[in-house]
Amino acid sequence: MEFIILLIFYLSAFIIIWAMVGYPLSLKVLKSIYKNRTLKKDYAYEPTVTVMVVAHNEEKVIYEKLENIIKLDYPTNKIEFLVASDNSTDKTNEIVRNFIIDHPSYRIRLYEVKQRKGKTNAQNEAQKRVESEILVMTDANSMMEVNSVRELVSAFTAEDISYVSGRLVIINKDFSGVTNSESTYWDSDTRLRKIESDIQTITAGNGAIYACKNADYYDFEPIKSHDGNMPRFYALENKRALYNPDAIAYEKAGEVIEDEFKRKVRMNRGIIWNIIPDIRILNVFSYRWFSYFYFGHRTCRYLLWISHLFVFISNAFLVPESWFYSLTFVGQLVFYLLAIVQLITKTNNKYLTLIYYYCVTLFAQWVGVYNILTGRAKPFWEKAETTR
């Protein structure tokens, strides 16, 4: 019995430490080994492009988004714009129609989804109307840098490249401790993606700005997001998904913890399925570094919710065994206590905020698991208003 408890404790501790410290450090080592591998670009490559914006009740930002995308630096005869309105019930459709009338020199279309089934379903339906070679996806509240489409397209330099993700920049990172924590997390995560991309392929993308070859588009189930599933799907098809940090979109993070929590719950609506979504991922001989990347960057992170619970419970049983286990147990108690202190006091201490933010992330994973097990996981969600 004691052996099983020890096994649970050390295995759970390993998953936590590897996800948060070990894997990032290992990628730094790999970066030094593969230092000559960098993203190749071909700016002479100018395929036809469709920029798709999925919107549900985005009357607050859709006009600004349309103004943003028509200013993109790309040949006008090779780019078109498609708004997929996911059963919007506000003025979104009206604003888009009027914009189309007022800007006749641009190729802009509105596709109205009749039944709301979420972003992925709207993309699936609208994609059937696309004939362009490259499909660029972007969110209604994400403002794209003027050269972002050129940057995305320039990275399609080989036949086996099916997907390119851009970089999301948080523009309100200094607004609060919550936005600063999200920006800090996102910046560290994208540094890992850059290394993965340079070596072979990324494990997940970014819903705010990415592109795929239209011929390689795949209809995922509405519950699944493209940014989480496309890179993995292509990797298992022996194709590549890359990250180009020079293709930039700007977006606001949730300015209050409630909005950021809702966003993280939505991100975890498939967390159980994504731990090991396909047994082929374990075949390191076929998928090489992708198997390693997925385990370290995805599997371990998707197991944090249960790993923290197991390491806490097993540690409680081990406390009488030695001072070491007493120390680790007290350390865990102090960690969670600091998160509670931040919840109650709402101080501006960045370290307390980071601890609190991490614990909120863990709780969001638990809610995601609960929603899956109770059938409450949905393909659509209510947007965080502070991100608009």
C-alpha cells in the first residue's frame, strides 16, 4: 500500500514539475542543439486568400474589425473577406450588410448560420463557400497587423506545411494583475511554440490569427476548436503546423477574473479527450519530436487538475514517514492559502496574483472535466465582455 501511495505522489509531482519547469527547460536545451533551424519565408508567394471572421452578436466590435481587415497589405485581386455570422440576433448582420454596401471595391461576403452551434460549426459551414487557396481565420475582437496575412502566407514554403499560427499580443496587460498574469503566461507559452515550430511542428495554435490550406481543411466536430485540434490533426497526417511570431493580432485579455475564468472553462471543454486523444501520438518512431512535444506541452498540462489533487492526498498519507513529506505538505498548504489570501484581499502583489491565477486555471480545468462528465460541455459560449 505504501508503495502505491509513493508511486502516486512521485508520478503526480513529476507531471506537475515537468509541465511547468522541466519541459520548458528541455526545449531551451533543444533550441541550442537545433539552433540552425529557423522559420523559412517566401514573400514572393501570393496565393488567393479568404479572411474569415466568425461572429456571434459582435455589434460592439464588428465594424472596427471590418475596417481593420480591409486595410491588410495584400493584393486586392487575391483577397476576399467572409463574415460567418453564427446566428447573430443583435445588429451584427445589419452592420456587415451596410459595410458591404459602403465599400463596393472590396470583396466582402456575409454568410448567416441559421442555427447556433458554435464557432467551429460556423467555420465548417462557411468554408464550403471558399475557393481560395489559403484560408485565414481571425476573431471579431482581434485586430490584425497590416502585414499579418503576408506573414502567414509567407510561411507556406513546403507541400507538407498545412497550418500557420500567428502571434497574439495582449494589449491591456498592465490593466490589472489578471491581465498581466495572462500576458505573462501567454508570452512564455508562445516561446515554447516557437521552438517546437523551428524543430518540427507545434502542438496547438491560436484562435485569434491562423491560416490553413483550404484543400487541407477538415470538418471537426462543433465541440472541438480548430486552434486546439488542427495542428495535432495535421501532425498525425505527417504534415506540419508552424508558428510565425511576425504575423500579429492584438486582443484584450479578460480584465476581471470572472471573465478570464469563463474563457478558461471554455478552453477546457475537451480536456479529458485531449490528454491522449489518439494512441498514435505515442509512436515516437513515426512522429518523432511531435510525440515528445505533445506529452510535455499538452498531456502533462491537461493532467494538472488531477495531479494536484493526487499529490496533495498522497502527501497527506506520507506526512508521518519523514520530515521531507511534512515539508512538502506544508508547502502545498501555504501555496493554496496564498491563493485564498489574494482572493480575499485582492492585493496588487504580482506573486500572489500569479499563484491565484494558477489556482484559478486549475479550478477551470476541474469545471471543464465536470461539464464533460455531466454532458454540460457546449460548442458555444458567452463571450467575455471585458475583452471587447
